[in-house]
Amino acid sequence: MRNGGWSRLVGNVPCPRSEAACTFNEKLSKTFVFGGYNPALMTVTENRLFDFSCYGDTFMYCPSELTPTGLTEPKWKQVLTRGFPT
């Protein structure tokens, strides 16, 4: 991104999303993606009721974190936030 080109991301990137918001935090030097949904992902199962559902719908882009292999590559982290929707 700094060189104006594309780069491969590692980690769990956000799935394709609709109606999401994105912002850049200058103090943290990180990009955040909030909310949205993927209409192809099922959230309701027939004839089942779940008391707890965790919607991990916030992602943080970390441009220079170390990967498990020790390489410095950009990656996404999933962030849990209070409240729903975030």
C-alpha cells in the first residue's frame, strides 16, 4: 500500500461483505472494517435455537506485524467489540 501497489495479505481476512464501513485510524496507523454481512453465509439453522451468537464483525488491518514464520507481512485481526451491531 505504501508503494501504491497490491500486496498479499496473511491471516483471516474479512469475507466478502455488503453494507460495511471502513476507516483509517491515523494514531494507530491501522485500518478498521466495521459491520456488514455476507448474504451467502447462513446465520439461522432450521429447527435450532442458539442462546448465544457472536458476531465478530470488526476487523483491524495490521500493516507490519510478524507472522508465525517470522516474516514481516501485513495481516488482518478480528476484533471483538461490545454491543450489537457495532
